[in-house]
Amino acid sequence: MNASAIDRLPVVVIGAGPIGLAAAAHLVERGLDPLVLEAGPTAGSAVREWSHVRLFSTWAELVDPAAEKLLAPTGWVRPDAAVYPTGGDWAERYLQPLADVLGDTVRYGVRVTGVARAGRDRIVDSGRDEQPFTVHIETSDGREERLTARAVIDASGTWSTPSPMGADGLAALGEKAAADRVSYRVPDVDDPAVRARYAGRRTAVIGSGASAFTALALLAELAAEAPGTHAVWVLRRGIGATTYGGGEADQLPHAEPWACAPRRPSRPVTRARSPDSAPGPSPMTATDWSSSPTTAAARTPSTRSSSSPASAPTSPSSPSSASASTNASRPRRPSPR
């Protein structure tokens, strides 16, 4: 295929989330044809799974300028710039309207299973960079297709591949065996089924990212209403000067019972590193956010990714179980930017 023919092909965007849809808007602005492939049934399908979580960014920071240009002719009204929306607000009031404006360039129920260069494989490699892309897809009804694209933008995110608890990006020892007791999401404690999973139990929240903070705040609120609810915050480096934004700069309430500041014992509960720990002298620290001492059985993971955290409940009489944390969703309370 010659260069002129390749230039007439669409740019495939994988994922109809905030990044994918913004990318499509910019492509339109530049006179290019996008084709957005979304595995879910709606725009922002992953965002809707944490619809109960409030972002720490305001609407002013969440609306792409190119997207707003597309939305303006439809009569779309930009939300109050100073308001912090929930994930559900973001999806319903911005992402879905943007996808609707893009029309048939957004396809739902389409999962990308592979991307390659046309006519090239593991053996035939010459001129690979001159060939268009072949995108393999599978539709929700089981059909398979191949699409040809001039370029591919991967905006699929990491929601479906949360960070494991172990070091080096690998699962911690025992993490897979305890899978039925581990969650990698910010719990929606207003949902009766989720509430029953955590109320009156001890939960280890592992990680130091925004999602871990959100989970801890929600569990703190639950503990104020459900006696016997405890949270253990498991950190790789313990509580330091930058935790929660740093001391008095964290903008979190310190006077509320069981609020967002952990009870600080004179000596933190520590456990030696497990065999799969990353190198380094600092031990894992477990901080108990309850009225009685407890211990944690899991170590902290790396928390620099874009998914939400995880937490695993246990019975009140049993040790805490492992839970992994990632960073896709945002804190419930605004943090300093």
C-alpha cells in the first residue's frame, strides 16, 4: 500500500475513556479520521465502575479544549469549573456527550485482541515502518474482524490490569491463593453488598497512592457507623513528611473520630520484609486505623499506576488479609494540587 493510500486510513483509538475521546477530538480538529474502539457498552465504561469516587480535579481540569469545541454547537453546557465531580458525573455529563458527538466513529462492544503491521510478522520484517497497521478485534457477539489503520493510539488504560501487591510488578507470595479475599477497587460502602463485606471486619489497605487514601477515608466513615470495623494501612516506607501531601498541608480533618488521620502509636507496628520484597533497608510498616492494636499480613506494592486500590476484609477475629492498591481513581476529598 502506497503512502497516499495509507494517509486515507483512519487512526484507531483503543478505548472510549477520557484520554481516548480527547485524542479523537484532537484528531478531528486536525482533519484526521478517528475510529474509537470501546470494549464496554458505553463511553467511559471503566470510569463508571468507580462512579461513586469523587475526583481530586475540578471540572476546569477535566474538559479537553478540543472536546469542548466539538460539544459547544450541540448546546452542551460546561459544568461549574470549581466543582469536583464524581466518576459518574464525569461519564454522564462529559464523556458520553462527547462520544455521542463523535457519532459512528465510536464503536462499542469491540475488544482489540492484537495489533500488527500489515504483511509483516516475526520472520518478514523489512519495511515494517512503511506498512499500515492491522488491528484484530472481537465483537461482543463473538465475531472477529481485521481493521486497517494509518496509526494506533492505545488509550485502553490499566483498569482491567491492576497492580499486584508484590515487588517488581509481580504478585506477592500467597496473593493468588487469597484471590477471593482481595479486591483491587475502591469500595462503594453505600452499596449494601459491598458494605456487608467490610462492616464489622478488619481490612488491610495496601499502598500509598490516591486510591489507597480514598479507600481509607471511606472505611473510616464506615467505621463511625458500623462498630468493629477496622482498617490497617500497609505502607512500604511508613508514614513520612510527604504522606497525605505533607503534615498540615494535607487539608484533611484531624479532629473527627476515626477520620482521615491515623492513630499514631509511639512505635509503628512493623514486620520484616517477605522473601519477595524489593531490595532496601526499610521495613514494611502497618499503621492501625482502629481503637485496638492489629497486624497486617501483606506487604505494600508499587502504587504508581492508573487503577483503583484494593482491600480485603477478614473476620474480626482473624488476621488482616492482603489487598493491593493502584491509582486509577481519585480521592474522595480534594487534595492540594
